[in-house]
Amino acid sequence: MYRIVFLFLLFAQLSVVAQTKQMSLEDAIMGRYTHLNPASVRGLSWQDDENYTQIKSDSLMVIHAKTGQEKCLLTTNELEEITGASLRYFPAFNWLKDGSLLVQASGTYFVVNATEKSLVYSIQLPEEAQNAVFSEQGKWVAFTQGDDLYVALNDGAVKQITRDGGKGIVNGQSVHRNEFGISNGIFISPNGNFIAFYRKDESMVSDYPLVDYMAREASYTPVKYPMAGLASHHVTLGVYNIGTGSTTFLKTGEPLDHFLTNVAWSPDEKNIYMAELNREQNHMQLNCYDAATGDKVKTLFEETGDTYVEPLFPIHFSKVNPAEFYYLSRKDGWFHVYKYNTDGQLVKQLTKGEWEVTRLLGFDPKEKSLFVEGTLDSPIENHIYRIDVKSGKSTRLSVGEGMHRAVLSPGASYVIDNWNGVEVPRKVDLLSANGKVQQNIFEAANPLADYDLGETKLVTLKTADGKYDLFGRLILPPNFDSSKKYPVVVYVYGGPHSQMVDKSWQYQTRWWQYYMASQGYIAFTMDNRGTNNRGRAFETAIHRQLGIPETEDQMQGVEYLKSLPYVDADRMGVHGWSYGGFMTLNLMMRHPEVFKVGVAGGPVVDWSMYEIMYGERYMDMPQENPEGYEESNMENHVKDLQGKLMLIHGAQDATVVMQHSMKFLRECVKQNKPVDFFAYPIHPHNVRGKDRVHLMEKVSQYFFDYL
């Protein structure tokens, strides 16, 4: 009996010890993406409507969706024999529509018949190739090399499409600084007969001076940086004919500095559709062009806004009726799906209400059901829905509370639901189209199970006018004692297209906040007006007055913190990077009586020194909104600085250029305001890799020293 009691006590003690591991800085920074990152499934993809595949060990397995029966399709060794490539593990792949397997390895595209274990064909690219896009129908790969566009054919030939690249001319690459949903510059036609591509002329944009300090003699490495109110680059869209080798440019007209976005081909390859936006970003036209001649055929419809219009999604043509297409727009204040015909007439609005469709997944073969992801249940969750096209009725398919990401099977019979929740690190479920869970494919163990992280709470507050909910996250230190007073570090971002608090795993907490909690600090984060998934009015409240509504909302969070008996209101700090650096400066100087310590990383100081596409959307041009630019310029608030402030900046930052910090520091010197500064050589806008541990140790130590 004594032995049993002894063993019970021993196991109980070991269990307690296992639960009291503290988050170290290395865990928080490097471990977040290694040993503390939840395990995942490799190679999860639909082979057809009944079978999905995943990589297990060194093999590609195919699993029947209905029965769960699995078999080995291809091993890494077999793939090596087929391709002749040296493979350390099974590489990333895609299933093609004809059932072939597309694999990339050693700079080569291999098309493999997995059933017969044979090579269909391969396309090798030059070592310098970038931005490659594969055409299944054309059996070729388009890519860029330097500033020109090329195509590699399956017979080994490589053709150069453009020859004017260089000296400010760039072909086949992303334009408009990756705004408006743009992520590439090559657009393959449906049957592989044409390549549409961006041509960017930035010769009129000033060279912004960056310096490589690591050379024996520091070298000048300028970049093109179009600042708000100044000259912007000019973009056109070329169409290359694979058969004839000729190129036609669309006649998009003037002004030359307007934005060409969301490029889409018609199913018959005769037309190209684009959302074209004026530089003021308040007037969008969906235009149709003749791909052969470049002539503008018509404007289908237009959208205007008192603040701005931001097209983010290309149109998707119906597979049932090629004279109709679907478009995701915020025209009624929320992102919803609309059906139009090619005459520009609205056929139907498919989704409605005060919620956002965050992603269009697809349709069933007859297009009677639409599958989307969205925020219908909550703005801090993302779920999968089936929408009845005729009635508009929605059915939620995803089950657990959290953030769900779906992959719809080719025939829309099934959905693979890859999701996580507050207490669910990662889970992958197979759902039928009616929402029934067919099987659990994978469930990750909790890599934080042995850590004592302290309590994490979701906080819901109101804007000062009571109109909107504001969602925040509060983290209490481990071994929290409500009778004590704790200092607080507010981590802030606050800019558009961001959402820092949701119901994903651990409420989307950054592990550094757990580290600070382990050091005796309360960690707090809140999303303010201007952030994502809350509708147009919530987002555009910041228009022409960046920093004002956001700071007001953050102060609602501060008032909540002050109301807590265990918060030391005399020891409040704030840290953020980029837009969060801008917000750190706003909070430090607009409310110097509140914040004792701040660390601003890569901060925007003066929006007139930020780039056109983002900056002018939210602030208009400096000459159009001088009062707004003056009020949001942090140099003009240096006089109010009281607390300890450190600025940190990457020496090679081409996003928020170093000039922001330099001008702010100069103003601090002029006004005899003590301020600290640190620069990270070789790093651009973000400090990544092992150097990030150094960065966050410096940030943390600043709070340890002064808060």
C-alpha cells in the first residue's frame, strides 16, 4: 500500500513539474516556428473527387474519402528513378487536371504518370529563373530572368519574350508594390495559347538611396520608391502569342499612373478583364479588352467611394454559363459574392448581411451551391459555408469554434477542413458537402502542453461612441496573484489588412508576449478601427486621419486595463513594428501621461514619405490633405514626448525607409528629447532568422530596465 501511495505522489509531482516550464526567449522566437509549431500534414491535396493524397514518411499515399482505405502511390526512391533528380525527401507537388503529377526539383518541372511510374515530360529552367508559372495545357513554363520575360518549352527550347528590361523597365513581375491583391505578374490563358504579363516603367520614379555597408567600400544599392504625392510608375499589360511569337499591349489609356489590377482571362481566351483604378483610388472600372488587338471592348460596371475603393479579387467565370461570372466586392459595405453577365448586368447578389466572405472556394458542378469561407458566425472566427444559390440560405459546414481553411474536392463532394481553435493547435477533418464529418485526418499534439503560460483571456470592449465591438487579448503572468500590481506591455499593430486577435490557437498570441508574461508583465493586444474583417465603415474610419481613431480605440483598452485592480497604471509600456511602430509613437506622444516606455520598430513617422499605393489610399495625396498629413506626422508631436523611447530600424529597409527614423531622431535632438536608437545592418523591414533573438532580447531588456 505504501509503495502505491509513493508512486502516486511521485507521478503527481512529476506532472506538476512538467506543467511549470517557462517560456524562454529562444522558445518564443525560434521555437515558435520549430519545436513549438504544431505538427502538420504534408502533401494534403485532392487527386480527384473521391481520393485525396498526403505524404507519409517517404511515400505519397492516396486515401479514399468515403472508406478511408489507403495505399502507397509513389515512394521517394521511385520518384528519383523516374526523374533522375536527387531527392532528400518527397518534394512538393500538384495534381494536374489530366491526372498527372507535377513535381519541381533541381530547377526542373517534372510531369509524372504516378500510376505507371513513368516520366511524361520535363522542363528545365535556367538557374537565374524567377517567378515561374507552369501551363498544363500549353506544356511550358513562363518565367523572368533579370527584368525580362521568357518561356521554356517541353522540347528544351527557351524563348525570350521581352528584350527591353532594365533601366527602369521591368517585365513579368508584380506591380503596384503588391497592393490590390497583386502577387504576380504573369497570367496564363486557359488553354495555354497566350501569356499576359505586366510591364512596369519606373524610370520616372526617383532612385531611393540604400547603402550596403558590408562591402569593403560601402556600395550604393538604390531602389525605386514612389513616395506619396510624387511620380508613380506606369504599368501596361502585354499579351504574348505562343504560336506567332508576337506581343500586343492593351490600350489602357491615360492617365498612365492609374492602377491595373485583378487580371482575368475569359474562358475562350478572346478577352482580358481587369479592375482599373484611378490614382485617387476612389473610382474603379471593370473593363474588358480584346486580347488580340488590345482594344478596349467595354466597361462592364463601375464602383466609386467617398473614401476609397480597393479591388482585391479577380472575377471567376461560370463553368455552366461562360457569359456569366462571379465577383467578390464590398460595394454594399461588406465583402459579398455577386453574379454578373458579360454585358455588365447584375444577375444576383449571392451572399448578404453584415459579415465578410473571406474566400470563395468554388461551386458544385451545376453551380447550385456556392462554397465560401467567411465571418457569418463571428468576426473573430472563420468558417466554411455552403450557400444555396437560388435561395441564399447558408449552411455552416465547419464544426469547431476557431479559424477554418478549406480545400474543396474537384466535384464539390467533400471538403478538407484544416483548422485550429483556442485550445486546438491543429486539426484536419474530412467533411462531406452537407457538413458531416467523415473522418479526422490529423490532430496535432499541443507543443505547449508542458509550459505554464499564465491565463489568456478574450476581452470585448466598445468604441467610445458605443458603435463597435473591440476585441482584445489579455495574458496574465504565470503564478498570477490578484493582490499584486503588475506592469503592462501593450503590443500593437492596428493597421489595415490586419487582425491580431481571433479565435485561432491561443487567440493568435505572439510567443514573445508569453515570454514577457513569464517575466512578470501583463501582455495586452487589441484590434482597433481600421483593421480587418469588420466591414467597410469600420475599416475606412481611419481615412485621411491615420493614427487618430486607432489611438482613441487603443485608449479604450487602456481604460479597461486601468480598471483592473492588479494593473499598475504607473508602469505601462507599448511596442509595435511598422504600422505598430507608428502606433507606438502615437500612443507615447498623444498620451504621455499613460505610457512610461515604448519601443517603436521600423515606424512610419511621416506618411508623405511612404509609398503611393498604400499611403494615398488611406491619406489621399499630401497636397489634397495637408492638415491630415500634418496631424499624423509624428515629428510634430515630439514636444509631448515624456517617457523612455527607443526606435529600431533595419538598415536596408525598402518598405519603411530609414529616413522616417532619421527625421524623427533629428527632431528629438533639436528639442533636446532623450531617445534611444538601434539599427540592424543587412536587414530589410523585418529582422528575421537568428538575429531576431537579438532584436527581441533588446526590446525586452528595454522594458526590464525602464518599466
